[in-house]
Amino acid sequence: AYTGRQKIIRFNGHYHGWADPLLVKPAAELQGLAPQAATGGQSAAASKHGVPLLIHRVGPVFHTLFTDRSAVSRYEEFAQCVDQAAYRRFSDELFRHGVLVRPSGLWYVSTAHEEADIEATLAAADRAFAAVK
């Protein structure tokens, strides 16, 4: 493989809602993993390396923005205040460490992801933030 690794963790997909009666337990598990992956882990790693990061999260979906703003709610703000080149460098670094993410900055935590996947991704994110700063 391009990265030299046997396994690549891939965060990708589409969120179209849940069939609640079928996913009561997995949905509860996702609600626990998503904050750990987003606000708990990535925010802490970015802060540790002095990388300004804003994360918007709804359920198991979150969006990472390289900005020092506390909120971005309009496209004009996004275009002017978000460092998209830094996100590209970050995603390239993640790929080098075996994690493939969407180029848009959207992350999806799904029932296919386990605690070990989140931990491996956060370790890769820590190394990627160190390289991006």
C-alpha cells in the first residue's frame, strides 16, 4: 500500500439518519465514541501542538476547521478564516499514519468503528498535528 501499512482506518460515508428501533444500542455507543474522537481527542491534540482548531459536532458526525475562531456559521467566514491548506497537510499526514479522511473535513463515526480505531486515529492525529504546526 502507498502508506506502507497493512491496514488503513477510513472515516468516510454519508449520514442520512438512523433507524432508531434497530440501532438503540449502537446509537448509544456512537454517542460515546463521537465526543471522544472529536472534542475529547482531536481538540486536546491540536491544543497540545498549538494548532487552532474548531470542531462542529452533531451526533456521530463532526467537522474539523483549522481556525482560531470560536464559531464559523457562514460560507464567507469559512472562506476567509479557515486555513484549508493546513487541513490538507493534516489529512496528508493522517494518511501517512494509516488514516484516510474526507477532504472536506467531515468525519463520520459509525458502528464499524471500535474503541481501538478511535485510539489509533487519535494517536495518528497527535502526530499529524505535530507535523502541521
